[in-house]
Amino acid sequence: MQCPRCTHAMISDSFTDLLDDSGVLGITAWRCLTCGEVVDPVILANRTNRPEPFVSKSRKNWGA
């Protein structure tokens, strides 16, 4: 797998997490050997399902 940030090689690595709401203590994710980017299925899902940024249509002109 190639790193999405720097396109160098990634390895599968195990990470230990503090006990969260789901009770998961450890995860397996991809880690870049060069820049340290960590990617797992949750991160990939959040990056692909990113909401559109909120832009207010009622901006007021405060000055000038």
C-alpha cells in the first residue's frame, strides 16, 4: 500500500487504544515508514464521507 500523504511504503501495524465505548482495546492499521501517517478503515470512511463545508448565505458586511 502507498501512503496517501507522501506516496511511500506503508506497513501493517498494531496499535493499542484506551478502552473506548465499543470496548475495543487494539486495532490494526497501516502506518507509513516515512511520514508516520496512520490509516485504518474508520479513517478512510471518514475521509470519503466528508460533509460539505458550511457557508453562511447571510454574511454581513462589517466595515469598509
